[in-house]
Amino acid sequence: MKKQMLFIFVLLGIFSLLFSQTPPDTLWTKTFGGYNDDGAYSLKQTLDGGYIIAGWTETYGTGGKDVYLIKTDKDGDTVWTKAYGGTRNDEGFSIKQTSDSGYIAVGSTYSFGAAYEDDAWLIKTNSDGDTLWTKRYGETNHSDRGYSVQQTNEGGYIITGWTESYGLNYAHAWLIKTDLLGNKVWDKIFGGADTASYGRSVQQTNDSGYIITGWKDYSGTGDYDVWLIKTDSLGNKLWDKRWGKGYYDYGRSVQQTNDGGYIITGDTRPYGATNSDVWLIKTNANGDTVWTKTYGGSADDRGWSVQQTSGGGYILTGYTASYGAGDGDAWLIKTDSSGNKLWDKTFGGSAYDYGRSVRQTNDGGYIVAGETSSYGSGGKDVYLIRLSSEVSVDDYPLQTLLKRYYLYQNYPNPFNPSTTITYLIPKESFVKLKIFNSIGQLVKTLVNENQSSGEYNIIFNADGLTSGVYYYQLISENKIITKKFMLLK
């Protein structure tokens, strides 16, 4: 409890100078796979505190590559694994836990695609990974892929990827909205008539629209720019933005930030350069650049996944050939809210290792998934790395922190259906903790009692409430502190 509290204070900047160059400890690492190649693209912490991983396997399944799902407990030990596919190549690129505690995964299928061409493939499972249904999207003799999926506020799913169907001469970024059973409600295609473009990451935004990142060839030369697209709730484009430095600039991950803007990671290879650098781009709500940062050395470095952390900074993972122990290492970078690097850490051995997905955990640490050729059972294996938070609680006495009333941002946020609200009170007092909906109506009173000084963690369960923006408010003596959070079902 004390460790979680101090972690959040650190990220808020109170002790940032003390740990800015000290990465957190590695708590454990795990590998999954067999004698052939296996890898991971997507990772989420689950409601039970464990983890769900999506990727691909050549070891298990029915042949070629199969979609590979791995469920672990909080310590990274296997709960179950599943392979989905046919005799040809099938891959899973993105996974989320759904409101029924099952899972939704998206990727591509060559086994079941029309005329054995790639189709975007959506897989719905129960909590044990058993298939409930699957859906394919695409046309005969064309390649189509799904790369990112999320369950939406109003039900159903949003997918982005790319399509070469519908009479297109080149690949185009693709946005698909489905109902709860995966039936297509609508889809939208973005791109120019004579140039290629790709969608890689999608998230529903606070206004019920969507934000997409990927890359686009604007000039027809094969040189790509990072591309950001904002749509309304029906997928109609409101605006788009692009960033380019030269040859190959890719946007691989996007998230809406607490200020309503967006954070993007990927990589950039400017004109004249022989290798790429990790690229982090921060925008405002209109997609205008607030700042950009690059990270890398003399060799090839790439960004794959980014998340805003509870204190307003960012955690990103990818790959570095500039640093580390071998041909390439998984790379984790922590920044402040302006993109300044606070610390970084590499993971791997003498061979090739990659970080594909990173999340901040419920206790303020970090979890990274990717692939490793240095460790495991042979070939490439799924690589799972668990880290602590940055600072040891023993370094700072609790009594030095309990100087004022403080209400933390809940975690996780957005949430479904439960989230933890943490607050501090400096002295014994009567405390109220209330939940309000977006129009100010009282939804629930969580606390209404006299409490001693200290830190309190309250779990709020939103079963029975609809998706949307809510507010939680701490009231004690003359202090009233209010924060916003979002329920996504």
C-alpha cells in the first residue's frame, strides 16, 4: 500500500530528481513457446490481476503460424494457452478483455481468408479462451488485415488495419465498427487513390469518436509519414495530421492523454540516416504538435507501444540495436510529461529480443511482452518481463508525506467494472467519498465516516452503471477535491 502511494508521488514529480536516472528492478521474466518460433504483439492486465497476451505460434496449432493466446496469473505463471488457425499463416495482433470477462482478439487469417488471401480476423472467446465466434472481413484475391481492436462504449468493437479490397490499387487504412457478435455495422477507408496507407492502432476517444495512427505515403515515392486520423462516432474523418523526417516514419501506437490530446510512438528514419530512432509525438486535442522527442543511438531503434502513466509521464517499449547485450534488445523508456527521458532499461541476451507491448500495472509497476531469441525453448519465444515501481518505499518515511489532503487519479482508468480510488488525509477527520454522473447526480457514496490520518484505498465497482464519464469527490473539513474517470463497458 505504501509502495503504491509513494510511486504515484514520485510520478507527480515530488521526488523526480532522486530517481530520474534509476530504472526499476526486474521482478521476474517468463518465456512461453516451444521448439519453433513464437512471439507476442499485445498485452493487457486482466481484472483478476493476471495478464493476457496475443501473438503467434509455429510450435502449437495446426500448421504454419497460428494465433496464440496466453493467460497468466499475477506472477506470470501459465493459467491456459490456446492456438487458433488452420494449415496456413494466422496471427494475432491485438487483444482486450471484454465486459463479460472474456477476450476479443484481432489479427489476420490466411487459412480461412477468401481464396486463401489474408483477411482481417476477429476472435471472441470466453474467460477460458474457448472460442465463442469468429468473423472475417475482406474480399476474394485481396490482402486485408486487422491490427488493433477495442470494445466500444455502446457495445460492439472497433478495429483498424488495412485493406486492399474494394477495387483499391494500393493498401488503405481501414476502420471497421461491429456489433457485439462481430457483424459489420459500418466501415471506412482512408488514403489516396495512388498511394499506400496503413492503420496500426485505434482507440475510442472521450467524445465517442476514434483516433487512429499508422503511416501513409503522401508523395508516391514509397517514403512513409506518421499519420494521425480523428473521426466522429460514425467513422467520418474530422481531421488528419502527419509527421515525416525522411524515408520511413511509422506510427505504431496511439493513446488519448488526460489533457484531451494524444501520444504516439513509432520510429523515424530521416533522409541521410541509415537507421531508425524511436519517435514520441505529443499533440493537443486538434492533433497539433506540442512536442516531439527521439531516442536512439548509432544503430537501429524502434518504438512499438506507449502508455501514459498515472503521474502524467509516458512509458514506451520497442527494440534497440544501439544498446544492450546482443544483436538487439527489448527496450523500455520512461519519460516525464514533456518527453524527457527519466530512465531506460534493456532486456535480452546475445541474440535478438524485442519489446512489443507495455502496460503500467495496478500496483504502479510495469509489464512488457515481446519475443526473445536469447532465452526459452528454441527459436523465438514469447517474452514477458515484470518490473517494480521506481522507488523503494524504505527511502522515504510515510510521515513526511502525510502533510495534506490528497486524492489520486484512480487506477485503472478507463476501467471496467472496478477501479481503485486512493486518498490521503493528514489528521483525524470526517470523510466523504462520493461518485457523481456527468450531469452531477449522486450515484453512490463510498465513504461517510470519521477516519484516522493515513492512506486509504477504496475499490469502486460500477456494475449496473452505463459507460461514460463520472466524477469522484473527496470531502473533508473545508477541503473538496474532485477528479474525473471513465467507465468503458
